[in-house]
Amino acid sequence: MTALLKLNRGFGRFALGLALAATVLPAAPARAAIETDPAALYATMKRAYDQGTQKGWTFEAERYYIATILDAGRSYALFRPDDAQNGELSLLAVHVATQLHYNPLTDENAAEWYLRASAVYAQQHGDADAQAEGTALLAKLDAGDDDPRALAAQAEDDAQAVSGLFKHDPDALVQVIVADVRAYNLTKDARYRSDLLQHAADTDLPLARVPDPESGEMFGLVKQALGGGASVSEADLVAARAVEERRRHDPALQVIGSVHAVPHQLRLTRTAPADEYFGHTKLSPIGVRNEMIRINKYLDAGWGDRMAGDALWVDDALVDWQHQYPHDPTIARHLLELYRMLVRVDAAQTRPEAAKVRELLLVEYAGSPQALELAAS
């Protein structure tokens, strides 16, 4: 029995709701206007479920399915909060996140805010099982938010659990490498580099399936270990040599970069339109960029904390933008620019916001060049 079908024994009315969705949902529009349309995103979720059921629940199919749940759920939460479907999706999101060992450091959906809200809903409106799942998920997220070391340890545990859940699935197996790299970048704790080297040296782990940018980071850490140093143990050195030997003899590991396809339905949820407006001040994406340029010019002139209010309005708009279009490829860059601007303002009211923006970038966009740049600074 496939992994998701086993999990679906606990879905109850959620699986039934998906089965019925085809009879109550309109066909999804063919144009990009469906980017934040709750009904269209729900239809995409239904198709993802049907495809997984028909073709087999691989790890990638599961990962796409939970992405569509989170996209649809976010859209209902933002645009149709009073719709009964909003509550049903919240319960489904918490359940699937629990069963699939959701971890904000290794997940690619930038959905922690939504899963927090869904967990609270499950506590307040779910049955006994849903309440327990909501409580456990909140406790897990709180622990990770309070301590990066706890989040890193959670990522390691969750990756191991996923590998066990999807036995022999190559894309699931390499999640331990993703967790190792991100845990090391987040904490700079040498034990995660050691874990990475030991995992990568395991000949049963398909290194060619490690996605970018973690693949490049992995070989960078191998090179670092081969260079020696006080923090490199003999076991680290042996493992690093084994990995380097694998790389030299495997043509697939000598390719610079790899590409993982993104389903078309998911791409439609990526980029915010130029005429969309965010936050209380209704800033467009261009308005957000222009405001950051303007505020930085005032900071260059020495205005400092006098720009705190304006900076917080930009923060408000960008967070709203991120909530609605979490896959927008420009978000990580804007978060880094916002963080640096808030740090420059250096006011009592902007320091906590700067810390939140930093965590959002390092955790939920951990694979972005901007997060890697910030982690290395």
C-alpha cells in the first residue's frame, strides 16, 4: 500500500470532500488570473490528489499535493475567511502536515504563518484528534522559532522520518542532505557538517538526486573538510574522501547544477502582478521597491530612527505580499533588502521586526541565494 493511501485512512471526510470536489467546483480558468482564486486553487488541489491516486504516491507527488493544499488554504484564509471550506482546509492542512512531517526549514512553501493559524483553528474547532494535532504542531513551531538549534534538530528528525516513510524513494532519501545543509547554515554547528559527510558517504544515498542549491553546498563542505582544520575529525576526513571519490567516478555528479521541474499549476501561483496592492498603505511591488530606495536615501543622510514608521509600513506591505505570493521569485531578495534597511533604522520598534524578517528569510527561504548570503555574513 502506498504511503499516502495509508495516511488517507485517517483523512475521513477530507478524502470524501476531495472526491466530491469535481462535482461542485467550476473548471479552472486558463489564464493567470487564477493565481489567488480560492476555487481555482482548490481545483488544482483536487487534480493533484487524483494524479497521485492514479499514478502512485511518490515523495514528489506527496510534496506537490501538500503544496496545493497550502496554496488553496492560504487563498481561502486571505480572501474567503468566512467560507466553510476555509475551516475544512485548515484541518486538512494540519493533518497532512503532521503525517508528512512538515518542517519549516526544509519545506519549500513558506507556509508557517498559515499552518500556525490552521493549528489554532484545529485546537478550537476540530475533533479530539485534530485538536491533538494542532496542539502538537504549534508546540513544534514554537520550539523551532524560539531556538534555531531546536529547529535544526527538528529538521534532522523530520528528514529521517520522511526517508523511513518513503522507503527506497530517491527524492525522499536525499532529504537528509537537504536538512544537514540547512541545519549547518542556520547554526554553524560542526555536528551537522559531520552528519552531512556521513550521510553523503553512504553509497545507498543517491547523491545525484540532491537538489540545488544543497548539492553545491554539499560539495563545498566536502572541500572544506578535505582542507582540514581543528574542527574536522578523522571520521569527517574519511567520509569527505569517500564522497570526493564518488564524485570523481560518477558522471552524474560532475554536472554543474540540476533542474527540478515545477508543475505548471504551481508556477501560476508565483509572481505578484504589478498592479496588486499590499498592506495597510496599499503598496504595489513597484511601490515597495521605490519606498525602500527612498528610505535608504534618508538613512544615507543620517535620519536613522526617524524613518522607523515608514520602514514598518514597508515591512507590513512586504509581509502581506509574501503571504499572498510566497513563491514569487523576488521575495527573498526583497526580504534581504528589508532586513538590512530595518537594521539601518535601528529603532526600538524596528529591531523585533528585523529579527522576524531575518528568521523568515533564513528558515522559509533557506535555499535562496539571499538566505545563504545572510547565513554566511
